Amino acid sequence: MAINWEEFDKDVDIENLEKDVEKASTSEFSGEEVPYGKYEVKITKLELTQSKKGDPMLSVWFQIINGDQKDRYIFMNQVVLQGFQIHTANEFLRSLETDEIVEFKGYAKYNILILNIYEKIVNNEYELDYQENKKGYKTFKILQKFDSTVDNSNSLEAEDLGWG
């Protein structure tokens, strides 16, 4: 299935993406990786995308909002092709504490679910435990959600995106 990039452009904040491209040349994105540890973060990107191999993948960008690593990013990319991978992604999505029922019912519905969750958490702040497990894989665990006074309750329905 080919991706309609013109439709994709309608759903992407091009202006902010252009700013992200500019930031990519700074130390926020390049150079050494953020050290493992606990960080206060906000999520600046949460989407279902494709891996380099073309597999469906949950992509999350965490921006550190204070401390020595302030304004640096931690990237989570979870392929969601097998049951255990989807389970891992589901557990992460549930940890964001929205009122969405997190379940996998096909990729089109999963994409809408992820978009709805992102819209609800866009201004939220979280404590992220960023580590490496015994097998050498990066782990991402939300330890807590900090109180937010912003109302993110507008969710997208399939019809709103033209995907019904």
C-alpha cells in the first residue's frame, strides 16, 4: 500500500517539523546519547510510523524539560509486528494515563488510537526511567504523570481524519 504524502502533510505540523530539522544540527539531537537515568520529560512526538524495513513501529520522542540534559531528546522506537511487541507498546501507552482504552484491533484503528492519545498528552509532563536491560535493549518506563492544568480532551475520530 502506497502512502499518500499529500494527505500525510495535512496531518503533520510542517512548521514545527521544520524547526525540528533545524534543531537536528545542534547537540540536542547529535553527538553522544543521553545517559541512562530518570528524567522529567514531555512527549513531543507519538506516532505509528514505519521502520527502515517497512515494519509498523511506535515512535516516541521525549524532550527533557529540566536538569543537566534539558532540551535533549530520548527516542523510543518499538516495532509492533508481533504480539509481544504490541503488548510492550500497549503497556507504554497505558502508562500515559489517558482515558483511552488501549487495545490492538488492526493498524488503522491503532493509528487513530495513538493519535487520540497524543492529542490528550501533548502538554503533559512525566517522569521517565530510561535504562538498558540485561540483553542490552533500551527500556522506557513512565514512573509518574505530573499534574497538568491543560485540557487535552479533544480526540480525533476516524471520520475527522477521513479514514472511516
